[in-house]
Amino acid sequence: MAREKKLLSRKDVESRIAEGQSLIIVEGEVLRVDSWLDKHPGGDTAIRHMIGRDATDEVNALHSAGTRQRMRNFAIGRIEGAWDNFVPPIQYGKFRTLKEIEEEEASMVDDCVVDSCSTGSTDSVSSVSCDDKPFDDFLLDPAVRRRRGQKFGGSEGSVTSLSSLSSNEFATETKPDHYSIDKQTYKELEKDRVIYPSTDVFTQREIARKYRDLEQKIKDEGLFQCNYWAYARECTRYILFISTSLILLHFGWYKLSACFLGAFWHQLTFTAHDSGHMGITHNFTVDTCIGIFIADFLGGLSLGWWKRNHNVHHIVTNSVDHDPDIQHIPFFAISHRFFNSIYSTYYKRTLPYDAVAKFFIPFQGYLYYPVLCFGRFNLYRLSWEHLIRGLGPKKGTAAWHRYLELFGLVVFWYWFGYALVYKSIEGGWNKFWFVMISHAITMPLHVQITLSHFAMSTSDLGPQESFAQKMLRTSMDVDCPEWLDFFHGGLQFQAIHHLYPQIPRHNLRRTQKLVMEFCKETKIPYAIYGFYDGNKEIIGRLAEIGKQARIFAECQNALASGEVEGH
């Protein structure tokens, strides 16, 4: 008979985190994952964003059944009932030791008795308890709420307990200066609060319950099962593109050859993406090896870098401070908050809004497509940086991937850089245009990746927002005819993919109907645009931020020259 795990209170969890332990909640169990941080194939940063939170949905979405079972070895206790999320330390959440909690509780109870329960006589103070005061009076008395450490969110007035001081309004003491809420940020936040369901704890728990019910429906319909015949067709297309490229190269049709090589890379990325999410065999080792062969050996890009980056993106999608997939300063800014030189918790450095950014951002709506033509070169840089610096896991089951990837990149640059470009193409300009054209052809891939997020919300609705609502609020789908699915490679279903990353891409269209029913039932807007309209949305968003950048620069210049009265 298994020994029952120790019941941990909210105070126990908070105080342990304050002492430096990394605790997450998964299916009612408290897992201490300190020893796994430097072994996690997806990097430690993704885990750190879950500390103090119920990570059940995130863990289930991104991990295989076998991995989830092995996670139970990290359990140190359990909780009772639903969990009220903390703001993780990496997101500037504030945590207190048990001693600090007890001292603050005692102090607040004393204040409550004296300030809220007194009837004007000494005898009444000692005889009347705070519990005798009607709860509605506490709702109407902001001073009492502040002293008792209660937080009321949304129009429903939901309450979190005293030990929830790490919630947003209590975490500001440890947040950097740029976290102060400006008028524009507040306006965007209020807009989301109107459009999306309330983030009160009861509404979000019901959404989470329905999200898990939807997952069971998807499993029952077999949509997590891979269609290997579909991948056979994909492989036929890959072989056709690379063969055509080599034949054209042989006859000296360099520019046309480069087009087919770029198309080969473009199509390969979709399968590498599937394997990185274990969407092919659902076996971590097998899918990782498939992904490394495609990404590193054939594409020159590190799958390990992608996993470390992409897992964080799936956890904190469209967070200005935390999501590396929207941190493209100095070339792009999708929020005015980048004007304040935000600190990236992923890159662990400030992303400066410097002279280069001030030059590019006002014109980013015009530069969007030209800059993305060079996107693949930046991915080479990030891949080499990841592997040379050893940013991936140094221990555990994924530690050996670094060496396989380094070998894969050497093989890539031998066959592409040396054998293909240097030895097989005559003339310096022919070499130059072959490289530039083959890389520019992959530009639609970068458009597809950014298209689904750049025009969506970047607001932070607080720690209680469910995983499902957050993914749908920050991702859009692209509507296209079924015969064009091969061109988009599943990336047109980003909202659905973010809800269930392990669904093979050939099943995403069938899953779409179920997700739309879920959205209708939960009243969460489902964002879907045609490819043309989606591009209009993203260009419009970039143009608007660019306009704000120009106004911001004009204001700064006016202040610097003393043209504004009083400054």
C-alpha cells in the first residue's frame, strides 16, 4: 500500500519557495523540482515560470505520459482542493518565510480588531471579534482589505487569502521600474477584461475543467494518433524539392536551384516542429533524434536551442518581459512597453531601446517583410550560441544531445557551405545570390510564425488566468483552403496547437471544430483570419506601434530642448 503523501498548506508552499525551493503543483501533488532544473530538455526557464502555480495543464500539454508518470518521483506532498496561483519569483512574485507570514498575520489581525471592530469603548474591543463584522463591510472598506492583505479581482470581487501576497498587486516591490502601469497598458488591459471571461478563480477553474474534458474528447476521436501515411507524402515532397535543386545546380541554373533548396528547408521545418513537440511517435528519444537529423544535419539549426526557446514561448505566450518569440528589438516592437528598455527574463539582460531601435521601429511596418528575409541568418547565430555556451541540459537524459547537434551543424556546413556553395558554384556573385535567395525563400515561414502572435494581446491578466484562456487570447489561427495546408504546415492552426502541442499537424483541422465548440461554450473569443487579413492585422499593429515610437521620440526631443513648459 502506497504511503499517503504529507498534506501541505498554502503557507508551507509559500515559505518553502521563499527559502529557495522550486515547487510546482501537478494534479494535486506538490513537486520539488530543484534537481531537475539543469536536466530538463526544455531548459530551466520554462519550469521557473511554473513555480508556485498549478502547472497541471501546462505539464500535460507539453510532456508525454511516461514523463508525467516519472514526475511523481519529485512529489514531497499534496494539497487539498483547488490551488490559488502565486506569481512565480521569475515574474517578480514576492514570497515570505513562515515566520514572516505569522508576523504579518498577527499584525493585520491586531489592526483589524482595533480599526475595524472597535465600537468606541475599550470593553467592546475585547469582546467583539473580526468574524462578527459582516463580510460585506470588508468589501466596502478598502483600508481594511489592504490591511488584511485581501485582493479583489474583476467585477465579481473574488478573494485570495492573506498568504497570497505574491499576487500581482503585492509583487510590485520587487518588479523593475518599467512595470509601473502606464495609461496605454491599462487601456489594453481593460480592453481584454471586457472581451474575455473574468479571471476570477471560479470562472477560470470552470474553463480549466472544460479544457480537460475537451482533451478527453480529442483522445477518444484518436486525434493524438499520428497518420504516418501523411508523413510519407511529406517525405516525397522533400525528396522532390532537394532533387530538383541539385539537378538545376548541376546544369548551372543557380538562382532557380536556390529557390528549390529554400522550399526544401521551408517544408522540413514543419516536421522538425512536430518532432520537437513529440507529435510524431510521442516517444521523446525517437522524436528528438528525428528532429535533430532534420534541424541540425539538414537545416543547420539547433533543435535544442529551439526547444529551450519554444517551451518558454508556450508557457508565457506574448509576455513582453518573458516570451523570447516577441522580443525582437531593435527591429520589431509589438508593444509600446519596449520603449522602456525592458528586462528579458529569458535572455537575462536588458533589451535596450537604443539609437538603432529608435531608427528601425518607426518604420517597422514597412520593414517587416524585408527583415524577415534575413531571419534564418539570426537563427544560425542563436543555434551556435546555444551549443557553444552549453545553455542546454548538462546532465540527465538530454545531455548528450549537445554533442550530436554540434556534429550535425558541422555536417551541415560541410555539405552546404563547402560541397554545395564553395565547390559546386562558379563565380563569387553566383555564390552570393545562391545563398541569399535560398535563405529569402524561407521568409514565409517567419511570417507564419509571427503572424499568429504579433497582432494578439500582450496583456497580463494575472496568475489565475487559465492556461486555455491565455493560449486563445494570445494566438490566432489562419483560415485557408485544405489544399493549401502543405504550404502552412500546421502553423495556420497556432491557437489549437498551443492548446494541444502534441497533436500531429495533419489532425489539427479536424480538431478545429472541437475547439470552436469549446470556445462557444466558454465564451472565449476564437481569433481566426484569412492569410491576407491576418497580414493586414500584423502590419497594422506594427504601424501603430511605429507611430507611437515617432510620437515618443518627438516628446523626448521636445523635453531635451526645453520646449515643453515646466521642464
